[in-house]
Amino acid sequence: MRHVYLASGSPNFGIVTRNQEMQRSGFGRGARRESSQIQRHYKKQHLIKMAEYWLISVPGEKTLQQSWETLNNATMRNQVLSTNYKFAIPDLKVGTLDVLVGLSDDMGKLDIYCESVTRKIAQYLGETLEDRSDKLQGNLQVNGVDMVTYLTRFQWDLAKYPIKQSLKNIAEIIGKQVSQIETDLKTKATAYNNLKGNLQNLERKSYGKFTLLVVVPKNIIHDWQAKYESLTDMVVPRSSRTLFEDDENCLCSVTLFRKVAEDFRNRCRENRFMVRDFTYNEKDIADGKMEISKLEDDKKKQYGPLVKWLKVNFGEAFSAWIHVKALRIFVESVLRYGLPVNFLAVLIQPHKKTTRKLREVMNQLYAHLDSPASQDAGQMEIPGLVGISNVDYYPYVYYKIGLDLVDPLK
């Protein structure tokens, strides 16, 4: 594969290859040697709550393998601060400086958008699973594997996003794809939510709580108070109130579920309590049950295809989102480190309670790349970003990837 980029000081495209350099460096062989280590660590990581990952890039040294070893040595010298994975980015077309600057801003917005759509799908899948929501994480798969595996073994999808296309075209392809997924999600969610809403309303009407009026002779009012909660199931405890009384009777209210109303009425009669103004219409109740049964059948028919669609398109949206991350790391690396293209992209998973130390180690390791960042990395104002302070800024290119895609409170 070839890189197409601007030669220094020239407005025209030039062409170079990096494959020979990568082969000499042992970069590919190193990845294979480390795969067994990654697999051993992966089982342990899988038991941990979905973590935060850092996608970074650093300038290439004499070889990319040397850059990789430098980073690994620094993060494992005195304490194992992180697990690091090489993040493979193909040879993409660079284009002009103006295009790169414009893409930097546009892809930041595309990144946010793709993540939001991915989160919406994950959240709605959890809501759709209902009492099976504990199975959600197992359903959040990408190309047949879980999110962690896909991310840590990321490979560019050449079929969906041809690298012969310009960066701008690739970004547009991803944007249109994710936009269509979001549109389809809204349509499918609206239809399914309407069906669920109609079913819930009908169930509430047919089986929901309502209040009955009961005439109780005054000489057995204590029997009523002692018995009414246990005359049938589904009577709301402590719901009876005395609304009116005369010399002979008390008019009492009681709250219960509609589905037991007729049984409750019969039990009241057996105990000399007289239910007032209750009309039992067998046909209406039968019609209501038939309508509920029909809606339940419709819900079951829609459930399977909807869950399948959500699972498939979660994978599509997540994959698109990670490809945007790859585009961003490429564009920012070229803008930060210049030409010819020579950088190493790495996915880092900080270990528990080591984030601050890891950041300090990396800031020291790469301080020579950007002296202002070394003085106050992560807490600086960047010229051009008016009114925005405390922007995450480090001497290396950095983007955060969080896999906690579902809000547990929703």
C-alpha cells in the first residue's frame, strides 16, 4: 500500500511507501509475537468493568518497532501502568494542508455524532430486552466479537472504506452510513414504542386498579375492616375509607385490580357486604382480552426482528465510530508531526488506579515534542479556541474511547 502526500514545500502530490520500512523494523513480526501476551491478558480484562482506552500517536523513531519498544519500556519500567496494543492504520491519502485543517474540525463533530448514535442503539437494545437486559453486554458485538476484542485488534475495513478515496470522501461515506442508521432507528423505535404503549394502556384499562363502593351494615363494620384485604388477591392494603354513614349502614370505598372485581363482588355478597354501581359485562371483558392477546402477538412478532436489527446496526455504528477515531488520529498526527508521514498509533488501556502516574510518565517521555505541553500538560488554553479552557492537550496526539455505552440509570 502507498501513502499519497504533499512533499515539503510543494502543492503537488508525491508518492512514497512505508511497507519496506515496516518490514525492516520487524513491526509486523512484533505484532505476532505479542498476540499471545494479549490473549493471556484479554481473559483477565474481560472480567473488568468496561474501561477507558486512550488512542494515541507518537512520532516514528528510526523504526516504528523502536517507537513501540520505547513506549512499552516507559510504561512497564518500574510498574506495569497499562496494557498497550498496536493500532493499525492503513496508508491513507493526505491531500492538501487546507483540507487537513478543515477535516480536523469536521471529524471532531463526526466523532461525537457517531458515538451518540452508537450509544442510542445500545441504550435502546437494553430497553427492548426488558427483563433480559442482563444479557445486554453479550449482545453488543461487532463483526462477531465483543467491543474489547474488536477495538484491541482493530483492522481497517477496506471494503466499506476504500483507502484510495480521499479522507474527505471516507468521512462522508461514514457520515451518510451512520445518519441512515439513526433514521432507521427512529422509525423502528417509534413503531415498537407505539405498540408497547397501546398494549400497556389496554392492560392498565383492563387489569389496572380502580375503586369500588361497598355498603356495609354498621353492626358488621368491624368484620369488613378485618376481612376486605383478604377477600381476594390484588386488593390494595389499607385502601378502604368510610365515605358516609347513617344509623344503619356505612358507605366504604376500596381499591383493587379490575381483573378480580367480579370475584371480589361475589365474596362481598357472601359476607353481607353490598357492592354498588358495578356492572359486569362479560362481552367487554372478553373483547379486551382478545385485543390484548392480539397486541401481545404483534409485539412478539416485532421483537425478534427488532433485536436482530439493533444488534447488527450496533456493530455497524460502533465500527464506523472507531474508523472515525482512526481517521482523526491520522489527520492530527500529520498536522502535528508533519511530513513525510511517520508515526506510531497505539491503543492504551490504563490499569486501575494508575491513570495519573501513566499520564506523568508519558508527558515526561514525550515532553520534547511540545515544550508548552510539558510545562502544564492537559490544562492549557489553545489559541483559536476562544472561551474554551482546560482542553485535553498533550505532547502526543490523544483521543479517549469509553466503552461504557449504556447509562445504568436509564
